[in-house]
Amino acid sequence: MSADDDKYPGESGRRRFVKGVVGGAALAGVGATGSASVNSLTTSPGAGGGATEAMAIENTAGPAPRGMPQIPIEIQSDGTIQGVWPEVSQETVQGQTVNVAEMDLGGVTYSSEWYQYCGVETYEGIQPQYESDNVFYVGSAPGFEWQSDIEAGTALNVDMFDDYESWGNGIGVDGIGKPGTANWRSQDTEDTIPVNVLRSPVIEQLAANGQAPAPDQNEPYTVTDSVQQWLQASTSQGVMAWLNKCTHFCCVPAFKAEGGVKFNASNEVYCPCHQSVYEPFSIVPTLFTARPRPDG
């Protein structure tokens, strides 16, 4: 079975068990049925880049080479949702001092290199030294109808997702989570970093118990101890987020999208450009080659 065969299953029963966080060498050797994929990208001189292991929502169908990287979140005392940015330090590389954004979180090395693909590595907001409050702000063209009456620039708040255990949009199963779109680290910049936020009882249960019932079939969602540890550190109150850039051609996918129905993606994240599908309830370690930032 080839990797492409694995990504285009004949039936919808493609729920997979999440793999634990393993070393890069081991990930590179995982076959077509494994949870990690390797993507080689053309690199240019600059800071960082190279082999990077990120925690991502798994790519399960279509031409995308790997999952989209998860963004760890925090919820402030007033309910404001913000992304976690890695701690910034300086390192000397080949005689040049560069800023590095990297930290240990939930047993994982979390780095700004997770987001260095699709040209995002050139965005001002992805530079380690960019000053931001890291809050998720609603954009001018939000991706879900429930956000249409919210003024652009409004901070996402956990209270906006109170109906996450019952929300539905007429596609797939109701009650598996409520999504919202936002911009991250994009204040006063030319480029916007798009984020998808999802509050879900599935994520809540995976973080607390390591398993959760699947609404569309009998086999439950299950995670390893290491992934559960990561979810406990990177999510809160069932809220998770990911950088919403398809790893194929950098389009913007959507959770429970109408176009995904005929591709067995009613309850998943679907990219309309070339039918890539992502499973937000399967968080996997993904090895890829991050592009270097244009400066230090």
C-alpha cells in the first residue's frame, strides 16, 4: 500500500489511534500507515529551519503531506483565549547571534519552527522578537456564521463557545465541538496568521482521560500517555487551536465544511482547494523540514 493509497481510503472508517511522541529518526522510518510524514522543502539562507518535529492535527486524506501544526493555548482569568508563544532567547550560530523561540511544553519541544512553512516564516508575527499579547482576535471575514455579528478585532473569549456541547451547522454530527476563526500575532502587520479555534468535549475528555467516544462510529478516540500529557499542557477547558494553513498549497480549510460531506469529512477539517482532510481529534507528532526565517 502506498502513502497515497492510505490517504484515499475507500470507506470512511479511518479513525486511527494517536501515536506517541517519538524521536525524529524513528518518525522518518514510519511507513504509510504511520502517523508521521516527512516533507522536504527548498530552503534558503536564514535563521532556523531544518528537521522539525511538531504536534499537528493529522492529515488523513488528500494530497497534503502532513498535518497542520497545533498552537498551544491559555485562557486568561476573564476568559480571553490566547496562543502560547515559545520563550525567546539568543543563540550564537556560526558566529552570528540569532533570536530563538523554543521551550519545553508538555514533554514536547515547542518551537516557532512549527509555523515555518507556506511563506509564514517571512511574516513579521512569526519572528521570535515580535511583540504581541498573543490573543486570538476575530478577523474581518470570520469563517463561521455565528461570528458574523462580532466586530473585527474582538478578542475570542471562552464564553463565546458556551454551547460547544450542542453546537451544529447542519453538517455531520452536532455536539462534537464549536469552531471559530481568528488572527494571531498579526496586529499592525501586513500579513495575517490565520488560526482555527475549536472547543470540544472530545478534546476535553482526551486531555482528562486519554479517550473519548467517537460520535460517528463505535471505535473511540484514544491517545497515548505522552499525547495526553501534551494535550493537558496545550489545551484548556476543551479549547484547542491550530495554524489554519493547508500544508499542500497553503489554502485555508474549515471544520465541518459543506464541501467535505462527499469526501467523508463531515466531522473533520476539509480543504476545498484539493480535498485534503484533517482529523482535529487525532494529534500526532509530525516530522518535516521547516523553512528558515529570512533573518535572525
